[in-house]
Amino acid sequence: MGTLSDKWADDQIVLGGWASVPDPLVAETIARTGFDFVCVDTQHGWVDYSDSVPMLQGILYGGSTPIVRVPWNEPGIIGKSLDAGAEAVIVPMVNSIDDAVAALTAGRYAPDGSRSFGPTAQRPRIAGDLVSWARQSTTVIPMIETVDAVEKIDEILGVGGIEAIYVGPADLSVTLGLPAGNNDGDAAFDDALAEIVAGCRRNGVVPGIHASGALTARRVEQGFRLITVSGDIVALRRSMSEELAEAKGAAAPESADGPY
């Protein structure tokens, strides 16, 4: 399967699904669709830690890389999510050097960080030295999702060890004074995405973003290489709406352009 780092080293575009429903079968089903990764959303999804452990198992069983978006930049939940089996954590609202250092420190073992050793759920899966494996195979992905973060992009990405970042378009749009969501065509939104990608290129960091199937080609063209293309709730809503419209002999409604 290879790690996300392996795929980026091969210059691959990494495509993912989003899991907000606290159910391991749903997570496994998303994984079996063929996504490179599946992210368990413990920030805005209704997934508790105890839900996330079997969901991560389901994602692994389904053949995809399991990652977690943690609720906040807090060391306890970052380490706990990695212990549960996440191979990457997405950390919200990283707006400064201090925020970036805190996230990276929480996700790394000494001497590079302060993560406590105790990966109970991972032990049966990993042969050999778990610390060495973690150093090579786990990734902390800060979210760049505010105007403040965009203005400090080079400062933040200059922190050693950031391999990838992840854009939250809704929060970015809100801080730009725009409606929450994707605002392609608005100069402020387009310029912010362009500056994020340019900053990533200057600093050798992989740019990632929350998107949709319809937006993926545009995001690839813009330079993003880590892209969420769908989520369980939006896919369910879209499929059910289309089936109901077909049953009524009506036109299918327009689908949302994001994975929420």
C-alpha cells in the first residue's frame, strides 16, 4: 500500500474520503472504494475516540491509509489518535510558528518531540521497532485555514518537519468575509489558494485541501497533491436525492461542492 510519504516521493496525487459517521463498516466501505486515504473526522464529525479505534481498523482492513482529523491542537488527543492507529493527523487552526511547533512536537517521539510511548493498538500490526516505524511512517499535517495563516505561510512552513498542510476552504472563506465553502472565482479566495500553494512550493511542502469530485481536476491544476474528494454524509445525501428524483421522474437536484 505504501505510506503517504512514499506516494508524495513518487509525485503521486493522493485522493481521499472523509468519514464523519461513527461506524467501522462505513469507514471500511469508503476505504474499499479505492481511496488512498480515509480521514476519520473527530473535529466536526460526531466521532468520539472510542468510535475512532474500530473505524481505523476498518480502514486498514479495507486497504487504505487511516488518518484522523483531531478536534484541536492539543497534545493528548494528537498522541492518542496516533496510538489508536492513525498514520497521520490533521491538526486544525495552525496560525503561527508556535502552533506549528506544538502540533509537530505532540506527534513526534523524543528527541524531536514529546509524544509519550504507548501505541497499544498499533503494536500487533507493526513488526520491529515501533519508534523507528513512527519516525518514518507517521505524518502531522497542520491546517492552513485562516487569513492569518496565509499571511504567515513562509514562517509556518519554515518550521522543520512539516511534510504536508491541509486547507479548510470553509474557515478560510469565513476569515476572508465570504460564505463558508468553496468560493472559486472570487479573487480573494483564488489568490489565497494560490499563495498557499506557492508557499508550499517555496518550502518543499505538499499542499492539501478539502474538496469534492467535481473540484478535483481544478485543485490538481492549481497544484494540490492531497485532496479529499468525497465524504460519507455528502455521498449519502447526493445518492438518496438522486434516487428519489429518479423515482419521481424529476431532475436530480444540484449536489453540494464539498464533502460536508
